[in-house]
Amino acid sequence: MDPSFLPWQPNDDTDRDLIACLNFGGEMHLYASGFEHGAEALYKVLQEQRHGQDLLVYPFVYCLRHAIELALKQVIRSGRRLFDEEPVFPYLHDLFKLWNICAPLLKRIWPDSGNESQYFIVENTIRSFRLIDPLGEGFRYPEAKDKRATLHPDLSYLDLGKMFEEVKVTLNLLMGADTGIDFYMDAKNDMEAEYRQIDAEMRAEYERDYGYDAGEDQRDEW
């Protein structure tokens, strides 16, 4: 399909460093990493300029919160895939509900890992967001559809540096879990592929020696 009808397409005069590639693969972690990098870029601006925090707080906090939401959904999807379950995630924005699905999956994967302290770090970050922005609306809109204020009425200040450091630790833990699941998934796929190869070789050998497929004996028994 010719993309020329789409807006903002690059041409010969476009700065090559400002051309973004899309639809080249990747899963939810690609988006999560993008929002995390967006928050990092905004944090660098805040550190360098030393002003503008009262405006940049909204995209900054939103990027951090959304990165956690996407990371949770990615772990849920990859964890379910590992257990041969439907690799889907719930389409909701409540971090606490997502964590209540994600945490049991992680404990099934690593039942005796002694990761309670890491679970506590993630849950503490999620509880903090639940207090100030339970549904992911507070830093996108000043009010909800029902006209209620989206931010907690007692929230007047935020330590953006402290928030950034805590959320970074949480994101590193979630991204690390996803990487670990990917490792297990690759090992599982390799084992299954090796089993299929061995099974095919045994069937071929059986057919060569006895003149028919070994699976026919099993089908007859069924």
C-alpha cells in the first residue's frame, strides 16, 4: 500500500534523525519503554532548566504511570503465554487490579525465589499511584466525564525526583521479569522443537523398519 496519502511522511529533505519507524514488531514492552524514555527526557529537561515543573508535571507523571500500566499488561500477557493460556490482558487502567493479576503469575513462575521484597517495592509504587491517580485520569484531564475532579483534593505538591527514582526501580523489576519470562519461553520452545524432531525421527525409523507409522498403533488403541 502506498503510504503517501498519510500525513507527515518523510521526504528527501527530512532530517533523518527525526524519522521514527513504526510497525516493525515488538510487543507492549516497546510502548512501555517509549513512555519510560519520555519521562526520562522530561526529567532531564526539569533538571537542566530548573523551572517549568508545574507544567511538565502532567506529561511527566502520565508517562511514568502509563509505562507501569503497559509493563504490567506485558508481564500478564507473556506469563499467560508461558502457561499455554490465552495471551490476553484486561483492558483497564486500574494499576492495582492489574497487579492483582500479575503478581500470582509471577509467583507461579518463580514460586520459591524469595522475591517478597521486590513484590513489596512494586506494590508500594502502585499503591502510591492509586492514592493520587487511581484510574490514570488525573494527569490527562482536570475533571472526569461526571465533572468530578480527577486529582486528590489534598494533593498540592509532588516530589518529582523521589517519584522518578521509585518508579524507575519498579519498572526495572517489571521489565526484568518480562525478560526472564522470555528466556523461559525460548527454552520451552527449544525443548518442544527438539521433542518434535526426535518424535519425527523415531516415527520415520519405525516406519522404515516395520512399514507403517508408529502412531497407527496408538490410534487403533483409541
